[in-house]
Amino acid sequence: MLKQQLRQQLQQKLSPQQIQLIRLLELPAIELEEKVKHELEENPALEEGKEAPEDDYDVAEHDNPDDGEGSEGGESDADLDLSLGDYMSEDDIPEYKLQEMRERSEKKEDIPFSVSESLNEFLVQQLRLRNLPEKEMKMAEYIIGNIDDDGYLRRDLGAIADDLVFQAGLNVEEKDIYPILQIIQDFEPAGVGARNLQECLLIQLRKKEQTPETRIAIRILTDYFDEFTRKHYDKILRGLEINEETLKKSIREITLLDPKPGIAWGGTMETAMSQIVPDFIVDSNNGEITLSMNNRGIPDLRINQEYVDMFQDYTSNKANQTSDRKNAVQFVKQKLDSAQWFIDAVKQRQETLQRTMEAIIALQKDFFLTGDESSLRPMILKDVAERTGYDISTISRVSNSKYVQTNFGIYPLKYFFSESMQTDKGEEISTREVKKIVKEHVDAEDKRKPLTDEELAAILKEKGYVIARRTVAKYREQLGIPVARLRKEI
């Protein structure tokens, strides 16, 4: 049975402005630049340029226009509740100046976007130089279309044959595909079209000058590939009946090969977007640290003056206050509100980032002065949150995907955060210091007999760091260091 009830409930929800700010906080400098460009294109009420300090529009003070009776159009000024003073500055720019600015902006030439040739296009060009029948040409083009950006063909030849039968109408079998694939594998870059790492390396070796070391390297990859990947060099020495010096030279031939021949070709958007653009620039000189924000690609934003003029015309001329004009004014108000929200969100983002970075510099001052990794103090999100007065989630968003340029290199913001641990003497140190010791000993180890995690834990214990083997393994993995067996060399 349905019942009607009256219930009072308190809920906490994020406003659209707060959601917009949260999203902007997470964006690094290069993505914020794209976001600003997108807003400038989408919102005609937003434009580039500095606004006067007095030009401050409070969105909360303005409600949407209400239908009501008033002047000629049926609406009064009170119904619209639109204040021109919120959009206009005291120092109005003359119209002729605005016209000059618009003309200058129109004359600016766009920076050309460099579009380089893709790997597939390069392979198709080489295919055109081969005098192949039409059927084989179509088969080769389809195979090239299935080659990944790193140069590998990961699709099964049987699946490709089925696609050619059903999609291209070519009556082919798997055995007909392999000869065409061999033609493609003869193209540049060497190793392209391989179906796995073993085949990729063998293609490159067979294209090289066939020295004794190269021939032995081919035998290693052909007959002892599993032993080679696991670094079981003793089995390879016994199987091939060669000495360690010959094996060492042959392995060097293999390690000089390119395991992903297509990656170095470049020309993809992903490669272009992988460049790091620092969000902060920290400079230290004579013991003084200066912080600046990298806002070179982010223009100053302001409210469009033409939209302000539209409001002025509406409010000053009662003859224009018709129902049709009211609809136009409602649209303009919506765009102006959106523009002001975005401007405020960008300003608040910059302020939040500035205060957060200032807190990090204060906590890690010794590092920014010396660049010595061992001078980094233990620091967690809570430490920065307490200094800035922000929530921990806000600090987490700020530190995510952000980079800082220093006198000693470019570092991700997360680099400065580390947990603390205590030595046997009760001193509190950063886990980064322990990782540094682990890396130094791994770099200096005898590669014929690499240090195991147990041996590294024993070395740390001698230095006063009581750490379990599993913790050492975790730090080693975080440093990108493989296990002792895979670090073994001859």
C-alpha cells in the first residue's frame, strides 16, 4: 500500500562551480591550455585579455529572468535582475581600441601543426615499389593495416585470411598469407611485421653482416631463446660449446637490436603528447628560492565587451525590452555566468597550486637548494594539507600529473612525497634514502653474482636500517630493478 510521507533530509552536494574547479585542479599545464582554448571557442562571452580589478561579476547575485508584467515587452528591469556594473570596468576601453585589437588578433597566423608520416604510410610506400599482382597487393595492404604502432603483427594469420575472404572477397588461405608477410618483413625499419620478440630480433640479425658473433646470436635466439630470456648462460655455453668471451660478444649483438622497431618511427599524436611541460618553475640562487607558475600557454581571460554592450542597450532603451529580446538576454546571461565561473575557477586553481607548491618548498627546502636526494624529508599529503589549510583530497589532485622544473632537473610533484621510517637509533628518515642505498649497491654489485633481496636486507641492517626482505623487494620493484636472476651477466 502506497503512503505519502513528509520527510526532512539534509544533503551535501557539489555545485557545478565546485565540480569545474575540481576538474581544473587535476589538469596539468598542457591540458589546461587545451581546456582554455576549448572554452574560448565554445563560449562567445569569454575572450582573451586582462580585465580591470574592479570588473568582478558575482554569479550568485543574479537569478534567471522571470516572466512578469512590466513595460512594453511584458518584463520589468527588476524581473531580469541584470546589473551592468558587474560586467563593466570603470575604465571602459574605447570602441576604436577594441576594433584595433580585433583586427590584430585576426591577423595573427596560426602555428602550423607538423604532421609527419606514419609507420603504415611508410610501409605502403615501400610496397608500391614492389611489382606485385593486384591480389597480392591487396593482401599486403591489409596486413600492413593490421601492424601495430610498435611494428608488430599481433593478429593470427588465419584470422587475417578469414577477413580477406569475407571482407575483401579474396579466396585465400593461411598458407597464402605467409609469403606476403615475408615480403613486408623485408621492409624498413628492420624487424617490422614480426609476430613476436624472437622473430623481430631474428629478422634484424639476418639483415646484418654475417660475422661469427652474428651467426652464434642467431643460433642463441633460434635454439636457446628461453634460456637467453632467463639468463641461463651455463646451458647456452654447454649447448653451443663456446667460451664465455664469444658468448659475451654474441649477446652484445642481440642487446644492440631494437625490440620495438616501430616506436622510434614517431609521428603519432601520442608521442607528441608525451612531452613533459612543467607546471612550476623553482629557481634557487645564493640561498634564495623563487617560485613561478608556468602560465605561458594560458592567456588572461575576461568578459566579452560586446555582450556587455548588449545588456547596456537592453536596460537603457525600453523600446528594446520585448519578449524576443528577453530570450536573447537570457542566453547572453547564461554565457556570461559560464564565463565568469570559468574565470574564477582558473584563478582559484592557480592560487591553490601556488599555495601547495609553496608548502612543498618550505618542507623540502634543503633539496631545492642542493638537489641532494638524501636531503628529502619524509612528507605525506597530510603534512602539506596542514600547512595550506586545504583538504587532503585537494592536495592529492594538485600533486597528480604535475611537474616542477628546478636547477637540478624536472621532477613530478609525487617525487617529493615519501613515507617515513625509523633507524635502529630512533631517527626518522625518508624511505627514499633507503631506496638510494639499494640502488647504489645494485649498481656496484658483481653482475656475475647479483645481490639477492636477503643480501640487500642484511646490508641495510648493517647500516642501521632494519627492513624485512619483502620491504626490500617492494623498494626494488619501485626502482624498476629486476630480480637478481635477471640482473646476471657474464
